[in-house]
Amino acid sequence: MVREFCRGDSTGATAGRNYRLLSIQRLVCVAICLLFSGVLLAAVAATLPTGFVETQIASGLSSPTAMEFAPDGRLFVCLQGGNLRVVKNGALLPTPFVTLTVDSSGERGLLGVAFDPSFATNNFVYVYYTVPGSPAHNRVSRFTANGDVAVAGSEVVLLNLDNLSSATNHNGGAIHFGPDGKLYVAVGENANSANSQTLVNLLGKVLRINSDGTIPADNPFFNTAGARKEIWALGLRNPFTFAFQPGTGRLFINDVGQSTWEEINDGIAGSNYGWSICEGACSPPNANFRDPLFQYGHGSSSTTGCAIVGGNFYNPSVVQFPASYVGKYFFADLCTGWIRLFDSSNNTAADFATGISSPVDLKVATDGSLYYLSIGSAAVFKVQFSGAAPSITTQPSNQTVMQGQPTTFTVAASGSTPLSYQWQRNQVNISGANASSYMIAATAFADNGARFRCVVSNAFGNATSNEATLTVNAPPNINTNLVDQTVMQGQPATFMVSASGSTPLSYQWQRNQVNISGANASSYIIASTTLSDNGAKFRCVVSNAFGNATSNEAMLTVQPPPPILLTEEGTDSAIAFDSVTMMRDPFPLANVFNFGSDNRTRVMLFSTNLDLLQGENSSAVTARAEDALLNVYPLTVEFVGPVPNLAGVTEVIVKLPDNLPTSQDVRVSVTLHAQTSNKVRLRIK
């Protein structure tokens, strides 16, 4: 078997491009030869990221090809020669679960294992192996478990694949149940690229069958004439491994390339991945084929290789690795011995482990550990995370201070050092706040109610503290001062103050520095002003538990309404009399009937809203006349006084000047306290 596995191909199609000996043979044959020659292979420790350690779980596994966890936690390992071994409670059991008669030449043999979704009740175990014969063929069978071994004679053949040529490579072999409960089978093209693009055989495909071997009616080619109904996707070269993502059900298919590219493909029903028309992404693009999500070239560097093997999503029941690993896809290369991490959010890959002796499979356990199967070391290894992500041990506490005082928030955390700190205010980073404590040297009232927390980070993750609230107590502060008010008598007047400070705030309005009963809001209204309010000063004292503040004083000016000279109804003609003769207009400028020696005419007018204040006399009132050309003539006011028995009516006596134009109308108005009356018409002789 060793000689057959390691020899080159020389017959028929084997000499052509599509039937080259896989790199997996060329590299692994040395290890196999050493194993079978009795040379002990020492396990080679992988180089892992900081915080990760590995443990050898089982050794002495001759030519391992694949592994899978049973739902109960046991690890089943396929050996190429036909033994299905069981690792239980960290130990390799001496008795195989089953020993199959297989053709193990080249890449043939026992290549895949899967467990029924209802394994807990039906104990069904599925395997993919090469049946010897002339010609040989690959097969999917089901066995029934009885504890750690298969029930004798329990094999049920579910699917016999197409007969194989003399080429012993490109068998595929991975089998897994999807989230839909169907069994998916990855099959290589048997070193004949033409198989990948035809629907008449099962080679170079991913197949989908029911757990009993029947074919689901919703398979993409179920109703295609001449097509094998089991086919779910085509155009693959050697899909040695694939994996479903827990939770999402997304499928990634690893396809081993020929001489240029290794591929991670997005598993989608009915897809054609292009082999052998394309290796890697099609160039130029071809709409008939689905390009890989990620591809890497052939070589011997930390990012190149020759055969993509193993694939598993990091979505365990218990997350052990740092959070940044969750949802990523582990994959390995047989030739260069590394494990890398694929991020499907941006289709990029990052390094994880190097120095592995020919890895062939990867699995993530429910406890969050990563297992890898090494054919070069003939062993299974478990990778665990030993570094500790930060954990908050002391949360920052709420702080209460007086305005202007300092305050400090402090957090304590455990975890692998070095730890980094980033304080946030209302969930926004504070520039330069990168210590385990954060101090505000002098608090302002604007800081009141702000929430502070700290994000603590290290190489293995981060932790965010709870939020602590800062309460800043402050006496009242007047923000908006009062404004002087000027209103007409009878109109309302409102004074308003705006203040900040710790609540609750209390308000007390004062008039001329005397408290106004019941005036305890942020505004004070006089519903109807009177002349007695004129000149009053108002202010507000704002108080809280921490002090008080007094606003400025605002002056209230109450203006009387303008005088109204009385007119004949429906006209602008003044009700006016000669003050001596009591004659109506037109008025002469001179009149011999006069109480004065100047013989000038005195006219009696009548007005409302012309009340003199205490101490005032007729000098407080002015009068004037306007002619048709708007020339203004001052009139001397000689008397102002109330009209007996006519409440609210005031008599005004004015003297007509000698320069007033004659034989026309003039318009007369009076003014008191800067309030000017209406203009009334007088006729002049």
C-alpha cells in the first residue's frame, strides 16, 4: 500500500494534466513510509499565537484521514487502512469502532465519518470508504453503534459511487449532515477533470441524500433529464473537506487545486465551481461559474501551500477563544503545515498556527477547543486558549460632588497583561483617558448626569465596565436676567428668569425688594397694569438646597393711553368753543371779548385720557396746530382741568397764535407724558 500510495502515475490519463499525482501523496508518503518502517515519529509542537497551548490527545494513528465528534463527545478518527478509532475521555480506545476492508492505495481508503442528527436515539454512524474491486468504487454506508463498537453485520449501504479508474487520487471523502437533516457527500473527480462538468456521474460533485439513502425531491437537478438526482453542486476537483456553520447553516467547500490555486467556496445549491475550465477565480470572469470566496497560491510560505485540508467554523456552544475568533473559519494546508483563519465578512485570512506536521482535518469541540489531525505526527492535538481576556473585578462607582470640586472614577480588572484602558463619557471615547482611573480636576454643572465607563482590553479580548453616573450639586445660577418692561396702562406685563443649578429650584419674586405673595414660578405676570405700577422694580430670588441667587432688577414703565380729543360724531371736527363767547368755529385769531389784554382768541377743547398726575399743571401738556402745508404752530396751553359732572373728560384751553393761517382748517393735537392725541379739525376765519 505504501509503495502504491507514493509511486507516480504513468498510465493513460495519469500522465496528463488532469491526472497528476496530488501533492498530498508526495508529502505524506514519507511520513507513511516511516510509520510502516517502524520509525517513531515524534510529535512536532505547533507554533501558536500568544495565549494558546496545545495538548496531544491521541497518538499512534496510522495514516489518519478524517475525524468527527459524536454528539456525546467521543472523537472518531478514520484511518486510511480501514480502522475507525475512538478517542474517549481523552484516551484512544484499543478496539476500533469498526474495521472495514478497503482499498487504501494512493488516496483511497476510509475517508469520512458522520453521525446521524438523531444519534442519541438511533446510534447511526455513517462512513465513506473505498470498496476494493476491479474496478474499485467509493461507498457511503451506515452502521449502528453499540457503545464504542459497531453492531456486527449492521452495515447498510446507502450509496455506491461510480467505478474508479486506475487513478488512485482525487476521491474526496468528507461527509456531514446539514442543518436540513440531509447527508452531504463530497466526491473527487478521480483525476479526470471531465467528470466535474457532467451531470451523468457523481464524480467531482457535492451530493445530497436522505439519511436512508433516498434522494430528496428538492435537489437542484432532481428533475433534470439524464442527470444524477443526488447531485447538489458540481465543478469541483477534489473537495477533500467542507463544513457547515452552526447557527447560520452556511456551507464552505475546500477544493484542492492542481498547480495554482487552493479554494474556499461558498456552498450554494446548484452551483458550478468551474473546474477544470477555471482554477481559482475565472479570468476573465465567467457568469456560468461561482468563483471562490478565497483562494491562495501554491508555494512554501506562511500564506501559500499545495493542498487545502480541514475546515471548521468557530461557533462552539462554549466560546473559549477570544471573541474576535467567533464566526471565523479555520482551514489548513497539508504541505506547508499551517492553520489560518478566514473572515467571510471581508474575505481575508489571517495566520493562526504554523509548524504542524501535515495536518489533514480540523474540528471545533463544543467546549471551544480546536482539534487538528496530523498525519505526519500520526496524532490528534487539542488547541486551547490559556490567555485570559480582561474581566472587570471592581466597577466604577457613582460620584456626587459640589460644582468645582474634583472627582475620580476607578476600575479594576484581571486578565493577561498588558491591559489597556479607554474611558468613555456617555459611550464616547475620552481622548487621553487611558489609565485605570479617570479624574476631572474641577467639575462643572454641565458634567451633571454624565455617565462614565471603561473598556479594558488585552490581546485576548476586552471587557466593558458598568456605567457610573456623576452628580454635580450646584447652587442656582442666573442664566438669563430680567428685561425692563414698558406697557400701556391696562396691558399685562411679564417678567421671566432662567436659572440653572441642582433641582429642585424655588422661585420668589419681589417688588421693590419685598416678597410678592404667591409669586413662586420662573415667571411673574401682572395681568392688568395701572399707573401706580409705573416705576416699580421687580427681581427674583432663586434657591435650592445648596444656596440662592438673585436676579437683576427690572423696571416696569406703565404709560397712560394717549389723550383723545373729542370730535363731532362721525367727523374729525373738534368739539370746541371760544372760551369767552362759547361760540363754535370758525374762530378769529383776535377777539375783543377776551379775558387777556392781548385780545387773542382762546379755544376750549375737550379730551379723555388727559389726567394730570399729582403735582402736575397745564405746563405738562403741549399743543400744536398743522396747516394744509404741514407747517407746525405751537399753541399755548393755558388751562387743563376736569370738566365738572363729566367723569374722565378734561377741558383744555389753548391760545391761538397770531401767525396761524386764516380762512382755512388747521389740525390740532395735544401731548401729555409723550403720548400724543389724535388730530382734530378747527376752522379759522
